[in-house]
Amino acid sequence: MTRTSHARAARWLREHREELALAAVEVQYQRSPEMAVRFGQAGRTRCLEDTIHHLVFLEQAVARDAV
């Protein structure tokens, strides 16, 4: 990948971060429905926050060509 393509990929991740995080959390909760019972809405919210943080780190790594 070139620096330009890394920049484009990082920008795409930034633009789609919330959508990606929501989809990932949805899949996680579908695969482990007991999480909803155990952690409730607060746990789902925290899971979404954590997933967004991971995507931010991924975006930064891609932007710096560190992946």
C-alpha cells in the first residue's frame, strides 16, 4: 500500500467508525445473547465505546502504515 492508499483507508475507517462498531457489537450480542442478560443496556453501551476505541487505534495504525 502507498501512503495515499493508507490515508484513504484511514479516512474510510474514520467515516464509517460508528457504523462498523454498531455492526460488530450487534454480531457479538447475536452470537452471545447471554451478554444482554448479564450486562444489560449499560454493558452494550460500554461494549460499543470499547469497539469504537479499537477502531480508532486501527485507523491510526493504518494511517501510519503500522499494520
